[in-house]
Amino acid sequence: MNITNLKLREMRDLLDKKSISAIELTQEYLNRINKFDDKIQSYITVTEDLAMDSAKKAQEKIDNGNTNPLCGIPISIKDNICTNGIKTTCASKSLENFIPPYNATVVDKLDSQNAVMLGKTNLDEFAIGATTQSSVFAKTKNPFDLSKVPGGSSGGSAASVSASLCAASIASDTGGSLRQPAALCGVTGLKPTYGRVSRHGLVAIASSMDQIGAIAKDAHDCAFILNTIAGFDCNDATSSKAEVIDFTSKIGESIKGLKIAIPKEFYDSNIGINSEVKNSVLAAAEKYKKMGAELVECCLPSLKYAVATYLILSSAEAASNLSRIDGIKYGHRSTRGENFNELIINSRTEGFGDEVKRRILLGNFVLSIEQYDDYYKKALALRQRFITEYADIFEKCDVILTPTTLSTAARTDENISTPFKTYLDNICTVSSDIASLPAISTTCGYDSNGMPIGMSIIGKKFDEATIVQVADAFEKSFNAVSPELI
Amino acid sequence: MSYIPVIGLEIHAELLTQSKIFCSCSAEFGGEQNSRCCPGCSSMPGTLPVLNKTAVKYAIKAGLAMNCEINKFSVFDRKNYFYPDLPKAYQVSQLEFPLCINGYVPIHVDGKEKKIRLNRIHLEEDAGKLIHDDFNAVSLVDLNRGGIPLIEIVTEPDINSAEEAKAFVEQVSLLLQYTGVCSCKMEQGALRCDVNISLMKPEDTEFGTRVEIKNLNSLKSIGRAIEYEIKRQSRMLDNGERIIQETRRFNDNRGETKSMRNKEDAHDYRYFPDPDIPQVNLTDEDLEAIRAELPEMPDKRLERYINEYGLSETDAQIIVNQKLISDFYDETVKNYNNPISVSNFITVELLRRVNLGEVSMDNLPFSAKEFASLIEMADTDKVSKNDAKKILRLMVETGKSPEDIAKENGFLIVNDISKADEIISTVLAENAAVVEQYKNGETKVFGFLMGQCTKKLKGVCTPQVIKETLEAKLK
Amino acid sequence: MKNAKLFNTLNKIAIFYKSEVLKLDLKMISHLSNLSKLSFTDNELEKLSSDMSSIIEIVDIIKEVDIVYNPLSDNKNVNINDLREDVAKESMATEKILMNAINSDNCFVVPKVVE
């Protein structure tokens, strides 16, 4: 049995029982990365020496009776999360050599438990995108089919988990960036409630929606990780003081009588949902019904405005957040420029990719004084509407079930010239980001080509425990498939 | 042609917090370049602002001191623009929901009182500093100042002359000093002023075209810049030329304003509420607690000094004009309840020492109690008025108590009556002829006899006692 | 009758031209590029104008919605007393602040700024 196929919590067990050593475990992963990542390209930076060092330290702790859940566990981290002394590139030329002098809070938390960081994973440039193909360093492939995309923006993280090149990954979600690649790569991705996990050290795109979460083999593992990374951080004024409970505590509890909302707009052919995807998710709904849950029809009338709302809010915030990238304090600095203005224009133009540029232009458009009321201010109002419509659903239901994506993974050569045509593909995920709700995506089926299909369970604010419980209930009887790697 | 100058001011004041507005770096003035920075205030990716409670409190205090309404729900917005001293390429400021709105500051010019209305006071962050290196054709960026909390005080265009503008800035400075929120040291850039000025004819119904003047580093330059600008605009209008709406820079050496190179077209700052900074809420209790922390403000003190203590307006003004002096005055009066006497001693003697640079009000080597003691000693003739001045100088130099100094230097007037009696008798005996003259009605020789006695009795007793004893003896 | 026919023809022409009119013309794109501190070649600008117009068409759907933003409903109820205490802590070493930048005399360096 290849230990890298095990769940994270099973590894914890073996480590603490001393059946395997932390060093062996890390070495196993480093070997696999060496063997397979040339093809998959999930990592931008592999921190081999550091990982072995951490593994040694972890083993010392284990020898002295470790109680930390993540001690010695090999984890990958999306390369938009700052790691002290280790390049953090956001997959962009503009930050290709940026070395942060500080750790993101989540990294500190992992360090304090002696988790082992294997490296930094690939993403769409600045986490803007849904294919990971806009990265300047690598084009990550879907481990299930190397001619297909892993999704994005956390494609590297999802692929690394899917191909067992790490036990789990810390990634980020803004409009589905964590759940969508998890779904396309056949693994589980948990995006917590906005504010649940500190954003300190996460390179910001949409400040009002960005969240750090976990991608792992299953819901239980995701919750395991959330236990460590959740919590109020005084460095992040938007982080929540909501009590951090054990998010695995409801796992195994019966879901009899649990009310699962099925919002009809998410399944309507109008939004372009693929029939295999739709059927797979509805089949999962039936399974839940057989387990004793109650399916409740409901609606989210504003869903058709979700992508527009998301694009407006996220592009505006991103445009503002990325203004600091000018090559003066850090990052790519052009050699051309007679004055400050020319210099930063050149640095930014040379450093940013096309999609990032488009998003910045869009952001500045919706914020410009003539357009502000019609676009940004209206989107702020629409956000409030989404919050209300979701609250209405949660009056009657405990969780909401939707497809994670409209289709399975696309080919890597699709949509290259007009990537923005795929904006509308995010429709299933964006509204939970807009409304700050927690959501977990887990595999519910495979299409006729064997490509994974994901379903999302959305929960009430701060109710990660219930969505984990519900996802786990399905996973227990679902035979998830691992990709065959050659 | 006679025009009415219409002037509005924007004053930026650095707040005296310990740490910066959005991070815990020290907010102290100065320091080696880039030694008071962190990933946050140097705008590294992934960092977030964490609002400083005291910065908010101080802004509210400033608002209360200037009669503003305080918004109990307040929002911070991003003002987006690119400049080398602004590392995030946006400045956090406040647009729609500033902490303080409306308000007014009364000023006195030419004996008349006028209320200058305020539009708002909001909280924002300062930018870094640029150091220009002409030789190497570069500018150096120091971010120490970046993130220092600022309040921006915006007036309505109620000001109509350079005098009024200066009076306003002085009064604002005084009020801020009293609240303790700003040092107001213009030479350190703690208080900066931009002027917006236009001219109109008395019969005009609309304001003229506004010109903004920046880079005013002292009260004097504010006055000079306004006067120059009034002349410049008047001349142009007289010639039928149109005033261009622009920003001009004041050149201190030449006393002129000059058009700043057109940075670009008018900025579109693309303001939006900062999603990283939750809105700030205040209850009525919170507001009252902050108000209660305010000391008695200068106008109230002035009233009290004139009406209750009977000080002249001039003296009262001198004392009120620096909080340290006023505080010291009040403390002294507490210890020795003779307000007029204390006022005189401060305004004449203490301030003389201060003006000579021997001592500063924020660093007095003696307490108000000791100071009170000295004045009381002088008033009750325990020491002569002249000697009291000397004692003060020695208190400044040595920090010793007035009693100790008086004893050590023999300034104490003992009022030994019997000794006085003895010596006066001797003087009278030595000057028997003059005594005869006095007894024969030549009262003016009393002065001579007083002089002789005073010489011999210096430090032994007070002039009053000498006079009385002498008179008694001459009877 | 004659006027109705003329009207219809003119209307058809107007619709034809409207569909040809880009939502974001070159002038607007140039203006946005300036705000964004990005530069584009003329060819890129043409393509951008078309791409951005398509993107705007996607977001324009919100113009259908008649809704007003109320800032108070975004209130997270953070009270002034919940804010950070004003305590100065040690700053980061200057070398670390500057380590990712071209620097001189402990400062970041930019081309000379004329004020």
C-alpha cells in the first residue's frame, strides 16, 4: 500500500504509532514529485532541503510524544501565500523573484505544528483565472487526463493532491478558485466562511471575498486542516472572532431529517450546465434522500447576476490591490523609463499577463467616477441581495446542494484566445463567495471519459461542521477514483 | 477693481499616536531612513491594515474641540493614485462617512469675531518622504512617515483675507495643542496647510475659479502666498484674463506662487469603501467618554481668567495661548490663590526666562507648588521683589526649592523688629540734624532718612516695617 | 404612411450602427490604461477594445436591477473599543524592508521626481 494514497489522518496515526517516520513520509513524496511532476507541473517551487529539515524536526517532536494533528504531514502551499525566505511568485513575472520577509499567518500555524512544506504550487497568475494556464512558469495538467486543464486558479494545489504529490494543500478561493479545481481533479476542496481563516499573507485580489482553505483527499481531511488554520488573527481585521470548534465533530452523525436545498436556477439549462454533470449531482441528491435527508426545492432568483456582481467587485478590488506592484519596492522593475510614470508603466506592462491586465482595466472602469454608481455601487447592493436570498433559503434548510462546475475539465487548448468566454462558467461557485458562505466540493461522479464531476455543499455562515458532515456522509459510500499516473 | 478673496483651507495635522495608523511601527518623528517600517506600511503583498484605536479617538477629540458633529458610523475609503511616496498606490482616507462633519472655529481679527465653518474632519494616512538627489538624478523614498495618522480639516470658503487665514491656522493649532492630539510643529511638517483661493466681485453670484496653493510650511508663508495670489489673480482679472483652475506651488524665497507642472489631467481617484477595514461604530457613551477626556478649552479658560480672576485680556491671552503655560498657571493658583499676582509673575518673570532660552515650559525643573511658594514669599515680603527674580533664576539653574535658595543666599527677610529698632535709632542718632529738619516740618527729608535706614537694614526687614518703625520713632 | 416607412428605415439603420458601436471605444481604453499604468501597442488596443466591450456586455446585465446600496447593511458592528491598542512595536530591519528592491542610502530609488 502506497502511503501517499492514504488519508492525512491515517498518516497521522501511522506517524504517531511510529509505523513510519516523518522522514520516510516526506521522502516518499519528494520521490513522487521527482517522478511525476515533470508531466503534471503542479509545483512552481519544490523546497526539498527545507522539507527534509522540517521532517527531521517533526520526527523529534513525534519521538517526544507529539500531539499536534499536522506534525510531520507533507503539505503543499499555493504560491500566492507568503512564505518567509521562500520565493512567492503568484505565478507572475511581476513577482518572479519576490522573497517575502514574513510568513502568512496560516504558514506560521502550520510551522508551529511542525507540518512539512513540500513546496509552492502553481496557480493562474495572481489567482485570476479558472484553468491555471495563465501562469508564466508552468501549465499544470489534470492528473486524470494530461491533455486537460486542472481548473483554476488553484490548479497546482488540486493537481498535487489528486496525484498524491502531497497529503493535502493549502489554497485560496475568491470565486471558486479552490472548489472548481478540486472538482475537476477529483478531490475535495473546502472554502471556509469569509473571515474564518486569516488572510494575512495571502496576496490579495478580491479583499472582500478571498479566503484560504484546504484541498485534500476527503472532507474529513479538509476539516482536520481547518481545525489548525482557522481562528481570529489580530493582523487581519476582517477575520472573525467566531468560536473555532472541532470541525470534524459532526462527522458520522446521521443526516436523517437534514434539509438539503436544491435551488432550481443552478440546474437550469439556461446557465449552460452539461447534462452529465447535472445528472450526477441530482443522483447524489437522491442518495442523500435515501440516507434520510429531505430535499427541498427553492430558488436563488439573483443567480443570473452572480457572475456580473462577482466580476465587478473582484476586478475593482483586484485593480486597487495590484496597484502596489510597480517594481519599486519589490518585483520586476523595467530597465526602461525616464521618469517615475514611464518606469512603473513599463514594469507593470512587462510584468503582468493579459488576463490580469484585462481584469485591472475592468476594475478601473467600474470604479471610474462616471461608472461607479452603475457598476460598483450597484454590485455592492447586489451582494446584500445575495446575502438576503441565501438567508431566506437557510430559514428552511440546513445546507444547499449545487453542482460545482457546469462541465468537466476542458482541453488545455480550448478558449486560449478568448478566455473571458469562460467567465460565465463560474456561475455555480461565485455566489457563495459573494455571500461569504462556507462551501465544500466533493466528487460525486465521473463523466463518460472518466473525468471527475464535483458537487458543492454550501452552508450557513460559520457552519463548516455541517457541510463537512454532509460531504463526508456521501464520500463514505462513494468509490472515489485516483488518477493513474504514468 | 476691488475683489473679494474667497479662501478655503485644508489643514493636515499629524496625530501624536505611539504607533502608525494601520500597523504597530513607531510613529515617532525622524529616525534613520526606512527604520520604522514593516511589511504592512511598506505595502508588501499579502499585508493588511489594522486600524489604531487612538488615532480614531484623537480625530474625534479634534472634532469635538472644533464643534463638529461626530459620525457614529464611519467608513474608510481608498483613494487610488500613483506617486512614489505612496507605496500601496492608494491612500486610505474617508469620503462619504468621515468621523467629523460640520463644526466651526471662531477667530478674532481686527477686534471682530468671525466663525469659520468646517466642512469636515477626517482621518487618513500620511505618505512617505521623497529626498531629491539631483546629482544622481534620482529621488529616494523613505517610508518612515508612511502610515502616520493624519487628520484633514477642511473649511468652507469662509475666509476672506490673509489675516483671517493666519488667525484660523493659529486658532486651530491652539485647539489641537489643547486636545493633545498634535504637536502642531509646522517646521517638522506636523501641521501642513493647503490654500484654495478665488476672487469674486461683490456683485457676483457665483464663486470665481479656484486655485490651489501647496507647500506652505509656516504661518508667514500662508500669509505671503495668499497676498501674492490675490495680487496675481486681481491683475489677471483686471486684464480680462481667465483664471486657470490649477495647483500652484509657493516659492518661499521669491514669495511667488508658480504653476506646478501639469502632473496629468484631473485625477480620477476611483474612491471605494476599503474592504479590509470594517466600519467604525461609536455609541453615545463612547462619545461622552472621549469628550470627558478633553481638558478645559482655551475659550473657556479665557473667560474664566477674565471674568473670575480679573486678569486683563492681554495677560489672559498670553497665558491661554500655550496650554503648558495655562496648565502651569492653574496649578500654581491652586497652590497660592492670588491669580493676578501669579499672572504677573508668569507673564513677566517666568516667560522672560523662557524667552531667553534658559528653560522651556515642557521641562521646568520645579513644580507649580514651588513656584507658588516663591510668589507667596514675594507677596508676603518674606523676600524682596527684586530678590524673588533672582531666586527664580536660580530655581531654573539649580532646580532647588525657593526656600532653600532664599536661605542659602540670605534673601530671607527676617523682620527682626528689635534689631530694626536698634539700627534705626542709630541712624537717627547719626543724622540728628536731619531729624531736626523733619521735626520742623520739612517732611521731604523723610525720603533721605528712609534711604539711610533701608541701606542699613537691607535683608533685615521689609520696607514697610522700616517705614512704620521710622515713622513711629520720629513722632 | 410615407413617414412611417421612413421612420422604420431610419430605425433599422440606427440598430445596425448601434451593434457596431463598441461599448468601450479606443478613447476609453486609453483612459483606462492610463489609470491602470499599463501601455499597449495600437494593435493591442484594438483587440482590447473589442475584448473589453464583450466583457462589459457580460457585466451590463446588472443594469436591469433597480437597487440602491445601503452602507449600513454592510456594518460588521465593530466598535471603537474593539480596535487595536496604540502600542508601538519593533519595526522590521531596514535590510529586510529593502531586500527585494533596488536601493541606495537605505532608501528605495526612483527616477528624479520633479515637483
